[in-house]
Amino acid sequence: MEFGAMIKFYRTQRGITQAELAKGICSVPHLSKIENNSKEANEETISLLLERLEISLEEIEEKEDQIKILLREFAEKINFYLKDKIDETFQQLKEIEHIIPFSKYIYVWELYKFRYLIFKGLVVEAESQRDLLYKQKKNFSQHEDYLFRYYNAVFLMWKGQYKNADDILDALHAENGNETTDGEFLYHRALIKSSLEQSGHAIHFGKMALQIFMNQHNFYRILHTLMLLGINYTHSHIYEEAQGCFQHLIRNAELLKEERMLPQIYHNMGHLQDKMKNVKGALYYYEKSLDLQPNFNLHYLVTLYAIGEINYSLHSDEKARECFQEVHSLAKDLGVKKYRLLSDFYLFLLNSPAKGFKYLETKVIPYFEEANEHIDDLTRFYKMLADYYNGKGMIMEAVNYLNKIT
């Protein structure tokens, strides 16, 4: 405990001069040195100064132990993804926040606040906290510097700056081998690699994280990691492993009544079934996902669009048209250009193939190429146009799009 800083804080807060506080206990110069932490005082002197300020040394030491316990508890709740319980610990720490600056945990607490704000999705507040921490960076211990850089990488990931986040985690791994082998760190490495479409790396780190979370019986993080692995197995065409992940997820999420994750699990299982050419199975899972979602958000929009595509492939034109009309309206309301363009393409296609493919060529594909969207989607659209032009006997145009695929 930084007793000098604490004595100075409470003395000035209570309007007591150094002379008044020091009288009969120590000299004013000695008190000045204590307050500036340039000279350590013996326990008796500290005890007398605190007593005059009506502060219990025993209570202060108990508070420091409480801070230590609460910070450990706070870190565990982050690690175990206990979103519903983290606020309770955060509030307990806030209640004794006035004591924390006098303890050795001052920077750890400020770093944990940064992590808490990211955890709660409070981006603006998190950015402000990051700026405050950056100014104090020169005072950090090695471990505190590690935490700051790691949490900053997580923050950059949530802002979509995946390459910057990945560079930070790579550097941390090279510098801090032991600290970077915990499940949370490995999970974030996998998540960032997945966002960069580096599925092989994502699977590698995801499997390592999963083993640690299983050893910890960290159920929420097991579910999150299985989801991540299932998505990346699907992207890598390792369909049997992907199906195993999603089946395990469905069983456990239904058992735990984890309703927040079930729509996403069903959607990704639907996507896998579609990749496996099981369109009826895909439609079944997409519809289960849609039934659990509120109907005015991006996730609902994406699932509804997928249902529209499945119905189109099954030649259920009226059902497809209804889906794409709703997608168009919702995409317009949400300001999502990608799905407005895609729904327009299918609506044109349902009325006139010539108009649909013209729109695909002049509007949709240029947007996807410029936005650097998923290569799988672009490849599918290139093939659709190649097949269309080939069927029309326009061989050069067909070859042009086949060349784009290769």
C-alpha cells in the first residue's frame, strides 16, 4: 500500500496542514518526505499519522486484500464469459475505487476497466480509457504492458482492424511465450485469424484454446470455440469435422438453454448443409434460426437472404420473391448496401434473366470486387455469369469469367 500518497490525499481532503498532522508525531520535513514516498517511515509513525486522520490501518490492509481478491474474481469472470455476473464485481470494485490508487493495483484496475468496456461493447468509452492508459504506459510493469497491448489488440479486432490486431498478438507471442498460452489469448488469436480468412491458422489456435477451456470446464468459451472451429472447418471444406462441431453445439446449447447462441448455431449449420449440397437440410436450419431472431437486425437479414437463395435454387419462385422483397426493404431501412444489391439482383432475375445478369455484372460484382468481399461469393457469381454466357453461345464472355475464377 502506498501510505505516503494516501496520507497526503486524506490530509488535503480534510483541510489539515502538514504542521497540524505532524505535530507530536514527526517533523514537517519528515512528513513531506513520507507523503512524496522519498523516505519510508516506520510502521508506528504511519499508524499514528493514519490514526490522527481517523483512518484504520487494519481496515486499509483489509481493503488491499479485498482489491486483490476482486481483481482476480473479475479476471475469472471475463475468462469464463460470465456477462451476467461481471457487473456485480465491477460495482464492488467501483465502491472501493478511492482506495485503489494507493495500492499496487492502480494500473491493473485501469487496464481491467478497459477490458470491461470492450467486454460490454462500449466502444466509445473503451477508446477513451485506452487513450488515458496510453499516457501512463511508461509507468507500466512488464505484465501491465503485456495486458495493455493484448487488450488493445482485442479492441482493434472489435473495430475491424484485424491486421493491426494480428500483428500485436504475433509480437506478444514472440516476446511473452508463457503468458500467451492461456485459452483466452489463443481464442482471440483464432478469432482474428478467422476474420483474416486464414482458416488453417484459426483451426490450429482454436483447437489449442478448446483443449484449455475443456480442462477448465469453461462451458461458454467451449461453445464459442466450437462455433469458431465449425465455421473454419466449413470454409476449409472439412465438412465432417464442421458437422461434428455444430452437432455438439446444438446439443449443448439446447441443454443449457443458451438461446442467445442458438440462432447463430442454426444459421451456420444451415450454411454447412448448403455447402454439402443438402439444400432441404439447409432450409430447415435456416428457418429454425430465423424463428428465434428479432426481425430488425443484420443477423435476421443475412438468414432471410440465405432462405431466399435456397428457395430460388429449389425453383420455389414465389417464396424466393417474398424473401427478397423483405430483404430489400430491411436492407434499405438498415442501410446495408450489400444486401440491397443482392436482393435487387434476384428480384430482377426472377422477372427477367437478361436484366438480372446485367445487374449482376454491372452493379453486384463491381461492388464485391471493390469491397473485397468473400472470394467464395465472387467465385459463385463469376460461375453464374460464365454459365449464362455459355448458354447464350457467348463463349468469349464465358471464358472471361472462368479466367477470373482460376
